[in-house]
Amino acid sequence: MHTKNIITGGKNISEAKKVLILLHGRGGNAQQILSLADNLNTEDFALFAPQATNNTWYPYSFLAPPSQNEPWLSSALEILHQLLEDIKSEGIAAENIYFGGFSQGACLTAEFVTRNAEKFGGIVLFTGGLIGDKIYSENYSGNFNGTPVFIGSGNPDAHVPVERVKETQKIMESMNAKVSVTIYDNRPHTISQDEIEKANELVFEN
């Protein structure tokens, strides 16, 4: 099970009007993903990056049956739930809370926000999609109320099929998210400069 270990950066939450929660990928760490914010229009944000125990949010592919990734998946979702509640308790409204993640962290981000949809500030998924061997639409509830979402992914990508990205877009749009997807032919499993620019333009523009 995951230990709640949150690395922070940016503004102190008592001085910030906006918050960005960043989730690292498999084998990555919180400090690495925090450095991503150096390239985003988030100078005035408080930054929070949970650290996965053993640097992995769940053991198997995000396309495995969810039961195979338990108890780690539920534990990771609970850490995010607690963090979101902690941030709200500091007086930050959901519409000023943003989420971003890469790869496994992007999948976990997608799963969490779609299970708990509300009007967030914005969501950036760098190569990720909803979790499961298929889409479990009964798990998803709420209303994004126009939350901007950017998803960037490669085709092909070694871990995330384009088909799952498109299914994720469809589900999020059905819950009133404003989703923009860019698929990059033959892009390595990384975050490209173009994705950074699109995230800034579509999600962090204000």
C-alpha cells in the first residue's frame, strides 16, 4: 500500500490562488515530475506531487483487469482523494485545482478525475488513458462543467494504445469536459515540446 508522501514546490499554498497536482510515471519520482512545472505557465501555483511507494503506482499495465492492480490502485486513488480534500480545506476551490501526469501517472490522473468529476481548473494527460482491460463506465460520475483537458500521445506508443486515448476522450466529453487530443506519429514515450506548448495554450492559458 502507498504511504502518503507529498513533495511540494512553487508558491506556499497560503499565498497561492491555484494548485497543480502532478503525478509521476512508473519508475519516476515526485521531484522529477515537479520539474515539469518549470516549463508550464504555473509560476503562481502551489505544486503538489505525491511519491509512489517503490516508484510505481500499480504493478501491472493499466490495461490489465483492475483487480490485478489491487490493492495498489485503490491505495493510489485514496492518496489522491486525501490530497484533494487537504487542498480544498486550505480554501482552494476545485475550479482552481489542476492535474497533470505522465504515462502511468497520466493514467492514474485520468482515472481519479473521471471518478470524481467536477469543475476543475484543467487536466493534462501526457500519454495516458482510463484504467482497465475495458472501460468500466459505471465507475465514472460527476460533471466536468467545461473543464479543459489536453491529452497528448504517440502512435504507436509502447504502453498506451491510441484507441484507449480516444475512448478516454469520449467518456470525458460525455461528462462535459472540453477535451483536446493530439496524436504524434512515431513520437518516443516522452513529453514533447509541442505537448508542453499545447498544455500551456489550452489548460494553463490564464
